[in-house]
Amino acid sequence: MVPVIALVGRPNVGKSTLFNRLTKSRDALVANFPGLTRDRKYGDADFEGRRFILIDTGGINGDEEGIDEAMAKQSLLAIDEADAVLLLLDSRAGLTPSDEALIKHLRGCEKPVFFVANKIDGTDPDVAMAEFYQTGAAQIYPMTATHGKGVRKLVGDVLEMFPEAETAAEEEVRGKKIAVVGRPNVGKSTLVNRMLGEERVVVYDQPGTTRDSVYINYERDGEAYTLIDTAGVRKRRNINEAVEKFSIVKTLKAIEDAHVVILVMDGRENIVDQDLHLLGQVVDSGRAVVLAINKWDGLSQDQKDRIKIELDRRLQFIDFAELHFISALHGTGVGNLYESIEKAYASANCQLNTRNLTMILEGAVFDHAPPMVNGRRIKLRLAHPGGHNPPIIVIHGNQTDKVPNNYTRYLERVYRRELKLVGTPIRIEYKTSENPYEGRKNQLTKRQVERKRRLVKFVQKNSKKKK
């Protein structure tokens, strides 16, 4: 059994800092900003060879309204899922009414709770923890999450309650990674919840609800997946908060980390330039992509027809991606996404062979030869695979540095058609065949030098006789 440990407490008490230290990562956003974490974030950690799962949660004050209420609900769900709870308290702020309300709730959960007094650096631990003993806790663990002081003692005592914990060598199979990206408030988190079949991430009618990339492992029909909910990406000139800048960095990292990206667009707002910029970012990163037009069920037929015409016009450069019209709120068309995801994943990771690639190249060159450059024809002779996700095709020939972009696009279309690749970009790289004797001067032997001298002398002698 792998123990599950939840980190709970008020906002800005150091939960995400402790999460990053124990998972040895920087997955959770950390800043001196209350309410930064909103969704449940899971992470794998190990301590002296023993593996456990951590859940980072948003802060709980007890008087939440609006989006804070949804955040608190996510934290309470994490408590229900956990085998043990670490309650983080701020030793600098002391015991607050919010702490007391949370302690009262935890006592009714029948879960082992470990009281942790964080931020004790620069103070006397006994003095800093004195106020917390009025809670009736048998033991309080002094700790500084930023420096790691007291962390080893705390984790060791927690894991003693789970003697059958798996070792860290038993890695979890994550399967296909699917990132859901798009502009703010287009329905990404709603789509994630619909695909999972549960309220896994916070959904609220407010742009920028999701601030961090949330990795969620699950299974569907016996197949392992990791779904990545990401923060919305706005235009650069609209980004003011430093937290939002970090969120965008996390989103771009999630795109690089994914196998397939679902780009969600808002059907009510038509396609905007920011959608195309995001789509270009996905294609440039080489990730397979599936397009989803959300909020489709609330549109009239005239609006739908107008949007389809606009899609055909503006998405010509990515005609290889499959397009779906969905309603994440009601579930319309969401199940069809998986078929396109499987196709795109299979195409991005297909196994190519040199013989087949070369035969396709020969056929493409026969149908449409490369152009002439300075009176010489560009010659493309051989193709072989260079990698996958995305598929990379390496072509050898002469003057390959002068192949025009339109001919490269022609080859991409031919390979995509012949190999039946769907949903993934193709990268073509060229290698110029080098002349092995270029730059080498032929060194004559002594016999060759003598023969050359006699020939020159003979020619000069004959030329004098003719005169």
C-alpha cells in the first residue's frame, strides 16, 4: 500500500513549499501570495527508499465565499482521500480562529493528524510552539519548510504508521499524457472534470481560476492516462501579476511534457488571434494536437455555419488535426475526443523504416522534382527516421540547404498521406552529402613527379620544332 498524505492549513502557511521539498521538484507554485494554490495537486515522494503520495491543497479560512468556497471544497476532498493529514500552522502568526475551526473538523474525520509548526527559523521553537499546545495535541513538530529543518523527523514519524509502504523503486505507470490548454475561461477545467467524471479541479465563472498545471492520473477502459489541466494563456500585454507569468511558464512546460495537446477554443467568441498563437506554440513544440470548439450547444445554426467557414479559412495550416465540436458542461461530443487522442498518439509515436521512407521520397521526387538552383538540380537520394513525437524524417542529398520551404511542405503532405499520420506535425531535416575528396590535395609520388617533368619537357621540345 502506498500511503497518501494531505497537506492542509490556512493560506500561505508553507504547504506548497513543503510539497516541493518532499517531492524534490518545483511542481507547485510558491510565492508570498495567499490563496495561490487552488486545486488538489498530487506528487510522488520517497523517504529513505519508502514511497508515499502527497496532496497539496488550497488554504482554508472557514469564511470562504465564491471561488474560495470551491477551493476549500477541494481541500476537504483531499482530507477524505488521505491516510494521514499534516496540519501546517504558522508559528509567526500563532493560533488563529481559522486554525481552531480546521482542527475541530479534523478531529471528526478519524484520520491521524500531525500538527506542524512551520516558520520557526529565527525564533525559539519552544516559545513559538507554546500557543499551539492549547489545542490538546500530544506532539507538535517544529519545522522550517524553506530550509528543510525538522522535515526528516516529521516524515519518519508519519511513515512509521504505514509499515507496508511500497519502496520507491516501484514506479507508477502514467500512460499517455494529455494537456488541456487554451485561453482563460474557455472551459478547460470543466472539460477535465467531464473527462474524469468527477469534480476534480476548481471550476468557477471567472478568468484565471486555474493558476497551476495539475497532473491527474486515471484509467479509462484499462488504459492509463495522465490529464494535465493548465492555466489560461492571455496576450502578453494583458499579463500584470507575477503569479500569472509563472502560470504561463507552467502551461508551456506542460505542453512540452505532454504526448497529446487538446486545444480548447470558445465557440461563442469565434477564433481569435490568441488561439492561433497558442496553436502555433503547440505545433512548434512538436506535440500532437486535437482541436475542440467548446460551448457549441448554445449557438444558433447561423452562428455555427459562420464559425465553420471561419475555421476552414484560418486553420488551413493545421489541416492534419482533427476538429471536434463539444459542450464540456453537458458532455456533448466529449467522448469522441478519445478516438482522436489515440490516433494522434499512435501517429506521433509510429515506427518508421528507412526503406519505406526512401520509396516515398522517390515517388514524391518523380511526381514533382525539386527546383533548379544556379543551373543545377537539387538531388534528394535517401530518407531515414530521425526520431518520434513528433516523427522526424532525415533526407540526404545535394544542395539540401537550398530546398525551398514550399517544397518541404509538399514533402510533409506526401509523407502524411502515405503514412496515414493524423494529428501530429512532421519535421523534415536535410543532410548534404559531402565530397570526401573536397579540400584534399593529391600528393604525387616521386615516380609521378619524374614522369610529369619528362612530359612537360617533351611538350616544350615539340612546340619549338613547330616554330
